[in-house]
Amino acid sequence: MPKPEVLTPQAADFPQWYQDVLAKAELAETGPVRGTMVIRPYGYAMWEKMQAEMDARIKAAGVRNAYFPLFIPESYFRREAEHVEGFSPELAIVTHGGGKKLEEPVVVRPTSETVIDAFMAKWVQSYRDLPLLLNQWANVVRWEMRPRLFLRGTEFLWQEGHTAHATEQDAHRFALKVLNDIYADFMVEILAIPVVLGRKTQRERFAGATTTWTAEAMMRDGKALQMGTSHELGQGFAKAFGITFSDEEGRQSLCWQTSWGASTRLMGALVMAHGDDQGLRLPPRVAPVQVVVLAVRTQDGAGEAAAGIAESLRRAGHRVELDTRTDLSWGRRVVGWELRGAPVRLEVGPRDLAEGKVVLCRRDSNSKVPVALGQVDAEVARALEEAQSALLSEARRYLEDHTSSVASLEEAEEAAQTGFGVLAGSALAGDSGEATLNEAGVTIRALQRKDGSLPGTYEDLSDLVAVVARAY
Amino acid sequence: MPKPEVLTPQAADFPQWYQDVLAKAELAETGPVRGTMVIRPYGYAMWEKMQAEMDARIKAAGVRNAYFPLFIPESYFRREAEHVEGFSPELAIVTHGGGKKLEEPVVVRPTSETVIDAFMAKWVQSYRDLPLLLNQWANVVRWEMRPRLFLRGTEFLWQEGHTAHATEQDAHRFALKVLNDIYADFMVEILAIPVVLGRKTQRERFAGATTTWTAEAMMRDGKALQMGTSHELGQGFAKAFGITFSDEEGRQSLCWQTSWGASTRLMGALVMAHGDDQGLRLPPRVAPVQVVVLAVRTQDGAGEAAAGIAESLRRAGHRVELDTRTDLSWGRRVVGWELRGAPVRLEVGPRDLAEGKVVLCRRDSNSKVPVALGQVDAEVARALEEAQSALLSEARRYLEDHTSSVASLEEAEEAAQTGFGVLAGSALAGDSGEATLNEAGVTIRALQRKDGSLPGTYEDLSDLVAVVARAY
């Protein structure tokens, strides 16, 4: 019997499939103010796992968490010219507070360089205070005319790191450490999403940065999603806010800075990089429910057996949910857990129990195998490990299969209809080639060396390749 | 040699002492927009520990975390009459977004009943959906004319729980469960701060609540600080937002609700409930650094010994910092760690090492005892446990010593100059007695039964006592 179709198939309408999944798996809904979102408990539990994993990596890099105000004086915002130019069209402005018109309107932070730098200027005095490595978990606001849940929103949640260094080289090294050791490691090892790392073009870089480094991933419709960016800010903000230090000889110098962020956009990535026509497929390391134990019925010992299995798996350290909702139809329960992407499902029924077994179903491969009762703990542990690596392998294969070398702008546009194109930098003919691509809705996601490795900060376009795609 | 005085003594000027501690222990600073704050890394690390402990209790109560938008349409806010009346004077209003004047201004959330209830109305259909137990960790904004760091701010961080129930009794039970099992347990067991639990008077209750339950603590200047409140909302918001459910017989009914919050105000409580003239005294369970290992010098094996001790303590699961900053004066290092309130300090110097020992100093009692090298792990574990309970005992004693039974409004005002007064409810002569106290800067913090236990929701004032105090 074919399962009822709960989602628009990906092939029919990928954006509609995405909306369907978010709604039916109860991940998120749109909020009442345009572009805002409500993250529902199941979605928020995924985000909490992501936060914990990123936070551990952020702390391991020597960064300390802090919290800076939501409201920034408009005047702060105007101090760095490129920055204000980039963000002005997206700002939300508070003009009234406590029943009165404010003397100076305040900006609701779209990002926090300006306010954090004002404090770094106070805290950094000597070379001994450097590097100063800070991060905050916060909400930010960027007024969005074409919002999409998790991908582009008026308000989103993120972490934003802000650092100050004594030398350009140290800032450079740290920006790349963030890209590699925090972002790429988390995305590959936990989210099971392979990432294309590279440098942004001048057109695509962050407003106020000298260099932007990026991690890009491919969604299952062939489009790119920017997963996280790490910026070298040079000395522009340091100059605007007066972040200076005295070196060992007592000379005053401006700091070199970085900033870097990853957001609830990663929720969208997780959905679109692994999901299929049945719904989410969550990598076990980020799944709020790793194993669901379904009692086929509660009589005849199946209820007790299911509860015992769930308890044993919990003690083994897995995140387990016991589902005894036998008042719902079996099909609806199975479809529901497939939709929510629980990596392993154990079906516990009287007939199998009589034969001393249960059925283990893997969401990633849709495989179903009988498992002897004495082997459940071991087989579940193995299934979770295998599911984690299988999803990564599958996503890697998808990325490879949908990436092609191209030799001209026309071929690049063509390749971007189904995936990524890799174009020799020399074929771009500089900024005008990029502009041509942009007009066709195609952007340069990342510049890399020809072997796929990261280029230097100033390495010339003619020695590099450009990864081009349509993007979210 | 007397230690240099780094802080204004508490007895000289308690509010100035508080400001000094926040600045010198690097907990927080005021932000550029009036009433906003910057939480510095050491302070934020304390908040992260508090969050983790509260969050575990919130989840253990069956509540699920979610996230709702920062921006709330002004029209939502107007739907519950008492609520809008209570919060209107404190609202921050966004009038411009994306470079344009908004058609409908939006409110920056001061609390989230209105937006959360709009979604509960969609999600609650049947009795099977109840109770619906949600919480969010978020920033909120209440325009504040007389801000004080952590205590009253234009922006602060908090958790806000919002629940919907089928019956008034279930909502009542849950509001008290929050008060007892989440708030009081966390405050006593982790923060080592004893709390006075009770019901708020009508005057003091939350705007829109039928009953507010509170946990109040005494600071070391005898003033009260409201630590957390749990509100029964009756059916007012449910009616305003249409949160109805069909019961087992298919009849439609309005839900009964609760909401409850605790905020970064608890940071202020932690400082003022335990701190002394040398600075913070942190309970080990919430201290970012539980043990600091100070190498007196790095030569003669003291540096290696200190590092070894620190590593061993880390492996034992403690939060440890190794301090080898021998370029700073010894006095400055010791004073610095006293200021930051690290519960246990180990002084590791060549002379003691030669005798096979180190010195263990406890911050709570200022005790210093030699400890044999082989006993360090065991003695540190014991010292941390003892420090945790000693701080609670001391705070309990302080609360008892500064609480007195009073027989009239005059005596109540008098008692409130140095602590809490406990006044028979009958002596209040209803609302007019409360108004008289309020004019003298004294408020009723909590109504209790005469034996100190929680009163019923509707228990009459004449059967109760009122705990009165000056308050933050």
C-alpha cells in the first residue's frame, strides 16, 4: 500500500516542499510582523543542539561569550562608511520609548560591530590585552522584503564573533581558524553537510570587510546556501572606534579585527540538504529524537517491552522517545516520525516479540531489519553511527554529481540551473563577468585555488577558480 | 599589612559598593543607549551557568523551549486591557523599517503573552493538546527611566514560560510547581540564596494576572529583591486571543493560563546576597572558576606543580583556572581573585612545596589551611561542598536576623529600614494600609500564612501575614 503523500514532492516544487516540511514537521511558522518567525519546540530543539555544538567549538578556540545591547545609537552606526551604506536599507528604527519621542533614534542591531567595537576601544590598552576574542548569541533584525522562513528573515538568531588582534597576520589566521575549526568542522561532522570553502569576491563581501571567507553548501535542488562567513575587517572599524594598543615598545597602533557569524539559516540548510519526499532526515548528532520506539500495541506485553527498550537506550546515552499512541493509526504514526526525520525507528509488536525480535528502521536509507532483543542496544548504536556517515556520504555524492567544470560565462549559467559551476577566474573577465552572471540570477559563491583549497587573501583572480550557483 | 581597599565598603555606601563590584570584577557596564547593559565575559559565564541550571529544571517540569518574535504588532498588545495599561508607559516602538514608515508600528516585546497566545490559539484544539507548556530564553525591552545594572534595565535577558491548561486547578498547580520546583529549588540549591515565597497583593501583581506568586530574597543591605514570579492568568488572555479547546464531550472551553519569568536580575541578587567588602563570593555551583591555582613563582618547580594540581582538579570535574601571572604583584593577584569571588584559591609556592604542601584558601570564610599534596583533590572537593552550604547558612542567618515581627504600620516602616517586617494582615486595614506603606517607600513583598507557608489563592488577608520591605 503506497503511503499517503503528505508533502509536495521535491521534484514537483522544491520551495513548496520546503514550506510543507516546516509546517508539517512543526519546525516553524511565520510571525505576525512581516518577516518574523516562530520557532516551534521541535525546531528549537534542533537549534539548541546546533548551538551546543558550535558553542563548544567557539570556546575551544579561546573565545569568550558576552552580551551587548540590542539597541545601538544611530550615530555609532554612521561611523564606518561602507558598513552604514551596506546596512542602511535594512534597518529597523526605534523612534519612541517610554511614551516619548527619543532625542536620538536607535537602531535595532542588524549586526554588532559598531557597539562591540565601542567597548573594545575601552578594554584594549596594551598588547597584553590582545587578541581579544568575543562572541555573543543574539537575535538581530534586518528588514526583509522577501522573507523565507529560516533563510531570510526580519529577525533571526545567530552567533556573532568579534575579535581584535595585534597584527594583520594574526587576524587572518584567526578568521581562517573560525572558518575551518568552528564552521566547517561543525557543518561536516555534526550537520553531515559538506561545504565548499573559499573567498568572497569584492561584490559579495560583508559591508566593511577587507576579505570575507565563506562556507557554502548545496541544497537538494542544486542551489547554494551560504552557511557561515568569517570576515577580516582590516583596521577600518578600529580606526572608526579608536581601538588602539601600545606595543612592547610603548608605540600606539590600531588593532586588526575579524567578525564572523552563523545563524538559524542553518536550520534551513539542514532541511534542504538532507530532506526527501517523506520529510526530514536528521543526522543523529543533531536530532532531538535519535531513536523512536513505537509500540505497535500496548497489550500483550508490547507496551512494557517498548518501555523497557526505550529505557535501556536512554541509559546508553541516546535521545529516545517512546511512542505508545495506539489510538492513532499505525500509518499516521510512522509517517509522522518519517516526517520529523528521527534517524532510527524501532517497531515493537507482539508477533515479533514472540520470536524474540523487534524491527529496526533507518530513516536515511529506509532499510528495515529484524534485530534480536539482546542485540538492540548494540544495533541501535551501530545504526546511528552509520546513519550519520551515510548522510554525509550521500550529500558529498550529490555535491560532486551536481558540480561541473565550465569554460565560459554561458556554460556557467547553464551549470547553475542544476548545481554548481566551476569557472576559471580568467574566464570571468573581472567584475564585468560577475555582473553578467548576476543579471542571470547567478552569483559567485566562492573563489578557490584550482585544487579546491583556500586562496591567499590577495591571490589574483586569474590564478583561481570561481564556484558559481544560484543561491538562497 | 592591610590589603588595599579596592571597593567602597558596603557599610559606607551599599549602592556604590555594588557599582564598584560590577565594574572591578568586570561583570557588566552600562551600554550607550540609556538603560542598556553590556554583560562582560566573566559575568556572562555566571549567567550561562544559571541558564543551564534553570533550563534543566524547566525541561524536567515537562516544558519545551521555543522562540517567538521580538516584534509584536501594536494591535496585539491592546487586546488585553489590564496588560496594555500596565506596560504602555514602558514600550519601545519601531516606527520605521527598511527605510520606510511602517503602516502599523510594532512594539519591541516587553513580555510575550500576546504574541505567544496568538499562536497557542492555533495550536490548541482539543483537550489532548493540553497542558501546552512553553518557555523561551530571550531579550525583552522595557523603557526604564531609572536604570540600574542587572536590576532595572531597558533591555534584559530572561526566560519566560507560558502555559495553557484545561482547568483552573491545573493552572494553579503548575504556577506553584514553577515557584517551588524551578525557582525556589534553583535559588536555594544553586545560588545559595534563601527565598521568601508568597502571594503578591493586587497592587503588586503582574498586569493581566489574577494571582502572582513570588520568590523574594534579602540583599546584604536588608532590602528585598524579587527573584522570580509565577502568574496565574485566569482566562483573560485566552478570551482576548481565543484559546479554546474541545473537551472529551466535544464542548468548547477557554483555557486557563500561567506565565512566569526570571531574569538577569538574578545576577544582581547573586552579587548583593553574598558579596562582602572584598568583592564577590560565588557559590561553587554557579562559579565560572571554582578553583584558582596560583603559582607563587614559576621557578623552583612551583610552576609545574601548580599546573599538575590544576590538571588533576580539572580531571576531577572542577572548573579550574591556573594563574601564573608572576609579573604582577602577589597582592594584586590575590585581591583580584577575591574580587571575582572564586570559592577556592590554592597557593602553590616553593617553600610549602618543599614541605609537601600547598595552602587552601576559602573565599566564603577567608580561612587558610595547609593541605598535604596527596590530599589536594579530596580537600578541594570538600571545601567546595562546604563553601556552597556555608554561604546558604550565612544568608539564612542574615535573613532571620534581619526579619522581625511587627504590630503596626509604623513598626513595619521601622523594620523595613534594616530588613523585613512581618505584619499581621489584619493590621494592614486593606488597601489603605498598603498605600500608607508605599508612600514611605515600603512595599508588601509577599503574603504568607502565619507559619510561613504559601496561602491559598483566595485566602483572606486577615488570616495572613504580609512580609514588608524596601525593595530593589
